[in-house]
Amino acid sequence: MGYKFKGAVKKYKGKIAAAIILWLVLTIVFICPLALGLRDSLYEGNGWNSANFFETFGNNIVNPFGAFAKCFSADYLGTFFDCFKFYTLIYAIFMLIGFLKGMPKNEYENIEHGSSDWSINGEQYKILSPDKGIILAEKNYLPVDKRGNINVLVVGGSGSRKIRILCYTKCLSMFRFLRIYRSKRRII
């Protein structure tokens, strides 16, 4: 479970800050005028007055910072915090659903296919080259000028482009004019 949480945090690192800023902006622009409109429409004691609500809401949404300052007065503070708690709860539920949907399905998501983590800290460069030769994986090349055994075992199913990826790249890196004929099971 730890890799899922870390993967989701890594994936949404920049988006979490944007979501917090959006939450704050919506609070100032929308929730404050909504709380003022609710308080003014219910204050008269005659029940719900929709005309008063829309008039107060419309006047305060045009001036959101004035509405934000007005929300912290003693008359409107209780209504503002009730609206704020409800809005924050709904926003947090939607954020949590998005966060859970974005969690990786397994540990190996977004890892290059075909290369393994068989060595770390440059161990592989005792055998492989980091920058030139036959491409084996990202940042792993088999040097063509290495002495000794540089045989390569190529494994893959039919149609997995074994010949194209390995042999053609080796031939192209030789800087010679070559004519390659490919029969059923051999390259001539």
C-alpha cells in the first residue's frame, strides 16, 4: 500500500498545490457571497426569501473581497463557517476520490519495459557503455569495440521486432554500405 500512496503523491505533486489554491479561490469568490445571501434571506424570520437571496448573492459576488471581509463580522460568522464546513467536506471527498483513482495499480507502473534493475550505482558500466554502442535499454549500450565475449541473447516472441531492433541498429552503426537479405530464419 505504501507504493500506491507514494506513487499518487509523486504523480499529483504539482496538482495538489493547484487544488488547494482552487479551494481557497472558490471559498473567497463563491462561498462567502453564498453565506451572506443565505444569512440575509433567512434573517427576517419569514422563511426563505429567494429574491433577497439572489439580490445579496449578486451584489456580493461582484465584490468578493468585500464579501470575504463581511463574512467575518459577528452577524455572518456562524453561517459562513457552516457553509465553509459543508463546502470543504464535499471538496475533500471529490479530491480523495480523484487521488484514489490516480493511485498506481502496481509497483511497476511507468517503468521502462525491457530493462531490469540488475545493477545500481554504475555497476553495469563495467560491461556496458553509458553513451555509445548497440542500444539495449535506456542509457545502457553494448560497446562494439569491447574485447572478449560480447555475445547477446535476444529473446522474444514472433513479431516482437528482435531483428529490427538489434541487428539493423548494429548494421546502421557500422557506417558501411551493406545489403541485408532476410530469409525465414536467418539474416544474410
